[in-house]
Amino acid sequence: MAEAAVLRGRLEVMQLLRERFGPGIFTAGDLKAAAGLGHFQALRYLITLWRDTEGAAAESGGEAPSWDQVFGLAARSGAGVELLRLLHEGCGAVVDLGAVAAGGGEAALEWAVGELRAAGQVGGGLGADKVGAGRAGADRAGAACCAMLCYVVWGAARGLKGVSGRGTLSRCCCSAIVGLCGLVC
């Protein structure tokens, strides 16, 4: 029943289930499902619930969530800056620029670029070999996606034939991405 409520993003049902059966009714898989389906209110509720009861969940043998996976799923589903910041700062998730770019939110993309720059995790030329260089098991597919995004933005800014962006990114955001990639217009 809990899974069905999460899959449908029914926050009020989730709250009733938690009151009746306790916080252990939800699993790490429910966090991933809410993130992947774009049920952001439900996800925020589950994050808060998990963080408030993490010790109890661990004692009962509950699987700990992979916050990096939850971040990636939420970002690809178009999560906003506030939720991504909560996952990054509040849960320790690594900022996945490729996932944020795939989600298409300009504000989220600008935030992610800023976070990575502030952490000194990227700079100079950007390629699959450099994104996520500070962490083991870097998401190479996300890196390749980011490198392609940088190429598209850079190419569109230079008017290269056959290169066009989606037309949804502002000049400011494009400049941030192009700068992050180490390209010069």
C-alpha cells in the first residue's frame, strides 16, 4: 500500500500510512521511485522522514538510500534548486551535472555549475575523463552528456552549422557552461 501511494505521489495517503504504521513503512526504494517519477512533494516528505528516523530504520535492517542515485533521478526528472540543494547539502549527495542538464532546468543547472566550481571539482577543459574526477566511480555517461551539452552550447554560441541548442538556456547560463567547459567564444 505504501508503494502505491508513493508511485502515485499521494502525499496525504503517505502521511496517513506513516501515522498508522510508523516510519518503517517506507523504504529506500520509495525514495528512488518518488525521485524518478517527479513526485517532488512526496520525495521531500520521504527525505525528511528518513533523516528524522535514520537510526530507527538502520536498526530494523532497512536499506540505506543511495543519496547519489536519488539526486540523479530527481535531477533528471526536473527537480528544482531547493530540492537538489537539500539532497546535496542535507543528505550528502554528489552533484551530478549530467543529470541536472538532462532535467533541463536552467536555475538548477546554474546552481549545479556554481556548486561544482565552488568545490573545485571541475575547471579547465571538460570531458568524460574530468567530470567527477574527485570521486570514485564517476558517472561517465553523465560526464559525456555534460561534455556534449558544453559542445552544443559552445557551438550554438559560435554559430557552427549543424549545432543547435534547445533554445531554453539563457545567455548567462550558456556562458557559465561554456566557461565551465574551458571553451572560448
